[in-house]
Amino acid sequence: MAEHRFIPADCGTCAFWKRANEQGGSCRRYAPHPVGSVNEVAHWPRTHEADLCGEWSAQLDGGRVLCRACVYWRHPIDGIHPLQREDQSSDWWSSAGHCLRFAARPSSEPGFRAFWRVTHSSDGCFEGKRRDLERRVPNEQ
Ligand code: SF4
Ligand code: SF4
């Protein structure tokens, strides 16, 4: 009979996870997709360190790419000036830009207008592409 080895795995040991506090963090596996409203802030999904999904991965080559170092990030020179600041400060918006990583997907709604979502310069994900090697950071926990 084949022998199966149990490999303990959870978000806390996943290369895609960014720790935020003692037990919680966020999954940085994916970049945000465009949506139907302007200047919507991207929030990465929060997970507990004991959670797990089928995309768990051990250490990857390199690390998470910071938005400010990513070729897909467009940052207006004086930041973004939204009509609604949501729960972010004006300082936050001055260091914000749009993530252009993905094209918008077709919609069932005629005339659907796509808008790219907003991230902060210090955000980042594993679907970014660094502009240079020096600005890629390890996936610090
Ligand atoms: S949800 Fe999956 S991919 Fe994301 S951190 Fe947890 S195990 Fe990793
Ligand atoms: S690192 Fe790049 S792809 Fe990822 S969220 Fe930031 S701008 Fe988008």
C-alpha cells in the first residue's frame, strides 16, 4: 500500500501569506481585477493562520512585489483625488495608484465601464512584475 506522508500546511506557512498580527494576515496570491466603480480600494482577503486552500505553496523564488516597484502600477504624480475617500486618509491617497495587472472581463451588462482598482505604494502581491531586482522585497511575515 502506498505510504502517504502528512505535510502540515496552512496560511501561516504559505509563501503567499502576509502576517498582520498574532494570528491573522492576508492572502496576497492575486492582484485585484477591474470593477464597475471608480477608485475602489483593493482589500486583500484576510485569513487566519490556521486556514488553508489548494494553492498553498512553500517558499517561492523571490518575494512579493511592492506596488511602487511594479510595472503594472500607475501612480499619478500627485496621487489620486477621489470624491469619496472611503476609510483612507488623504495621505494614503497621495501615495495611491491603480493596479493595471488585468484586463476587465466581459460583463452581462451592456455598456459596462471598467475601472482599475486602487492600491497603496506599500501594497503588493505575487502577480506583480518588478521593475528591477533591488526593489523586490522578501515576503516578510
Ligand atoms: S488562502 Fe491559500 S494561497 Fe492564500 S495564504 Fe492561505 S494557503 Fe496560501
Ligand atoms: S504588485 Fe503589481 S500586480 Fe500586484 S497589486 Fe501591486 S500593482 Fe497590482
